[in-house]
Amino acid sequence: MIVGLTGGIGSGKTTVAGFFKKLGVPVYIADDEAKRLMMTSPEIRREITQLLGEEAYIEDGLNRKYIADAVFKNKQLLAQLNAIVHPRVAVHFNHWYQQQDSPYVIKEAAILFENGGYKNCDFIITVTAPVKTRIERVKKRDHSSDQEIQNRINAQWHDAKKIALSDVAIKNTHLDKTEEKVVRIHNHLVLRIGRNW
């Protein structure tokens, strides 16, 4: 089974992915792979430079602030950037998935719905948190301004729209409760698949 794990920026989906990892579940972080490909693939670099200009890359790799400022205010540019990167991430995920030997895997992706990746998942978990909490978390993490974070939130689907298409939602405000919910979901999935973990 492929279990999709998604949530808006700052919702804590990577923390939730970590709880699944602790249970021995193989976890694929699509956003990490996207960043790696953007840094290492000459053809992706060429296409991004054509789309966003030479400033998209700096000496030590991606100019993430420049890219974020450009695409999170312009939905068309964001869609074009996703069209460059995400098909390649999908190919890499499929290769990784073929090598796993467990009842299910977690595919963690921020834009699982927005890029249509949810269609290839057997079960979907959406992680949520209040917007104020999300903004505080992201500010601590990468020192973005409130407006920059709001632009990124606005570029993603609203939680209600994601939850409507999900099998389960996790409200991630208290870590101990979040971990308990992950264990319950894990047990449910293992029972549903009918294989010993």
C-alpha cells in the first residue's frame, strides 16, 4: 500500500512522518527529493533557469528565497515549476517504492493533492494545525516573514478541501496525542492489509 501523507506548510507533516519511521515504516519525503533533484540534475537546472532566470541558483546551490518570492505570488509560475520537478520526483518515488518490502510505505508530500499525486495513493492522511501555529513554526524554522509564509499558505489547498479527500486527518497541536494517533492509524493499516508487521 502507498499511504499519502500531506498537510500545509508548518502543519508538522514531517514530525508525523518521523513517528511512522519510528514504527519501522519506510518513509519517502518528496520535498527533500525535489530539492535534491533541483540541485543535482543539469536538465532540471537548465529548465528552472530558463523559467526563473540565472538568479534561481547561487554558488552553493538553489536560491530558495528568490524562487519562493517568485513562485508563491504567481500561480502560473508555480505550476510551471511543479511541472518541471514533480514528474521526475514521481519517477524516483516509483523506483524507491519497488525496492521496499513492507506492508505499506509513507509518501510525504506537501502538494500531494495539488499535483495529483493523491490519485496513486491507497490511503491518505492530512495533517492540520491552526494557521497561527503554522506561521510560528515556519518563522522559527526558516525566519520567513509573516507575509512570505502567508503567500505559501495561499498557494496550497485549504485544509477543508484536503480533509474531504482524505481517509483520516491528524490535528497536530500536542505531540503526544499526535503520536498516539499515528500508532492507531498504523495498527489499523496493518490489520487492513492483513500481514504481520
